Amino acid sequence: MSEAPEELIKLERSAEEERAKLAGLTGDDYDAQWRRWREASAKVQAAVTAHAEASGASRYELEQAVKKAVRHAQEDPAVE
């Protein structure tokens, strides 16, 4: 499996932090936070795609390495 570059790990960590902020929100607050999470997630996806294309790495393997690096480095921030 590909090793995850640090810049991709930082983007994924940021997206996960935005996702975790959804907990307990409702209505307009939830909708606004959901948009922030989706924007952060879209940045991760675009960066993974660009890195895979530039390096010739498997996009799937790269994405899995990034997710594994983030999720195994910390507990799920949405679970308390």
C-alpha cells in the first residue's frame, strides 16, 4: 500500500474534525456545518486524485493509506 504524504493526512484530519462537529447540531447549524465538512472532504478527494495522478500511485490505495493514517493515529473525534 502507498505511504500517505503528510499534506494529505493534514487535509483528511481537517475533514474529520469538520465531520465531528456535526454531532449534536440540528437545523440550519447542521446544514452549515455539513457544507463545511463536504467542502473539506472535496479538498481531500481532489488532493488525493492529483497526488495519485502525479506520482502514478493507485488512487484507491493512496486514499486508504490516508484514511488509515488519520483514523489509526487518533480516536474518532465524533465519538465521545
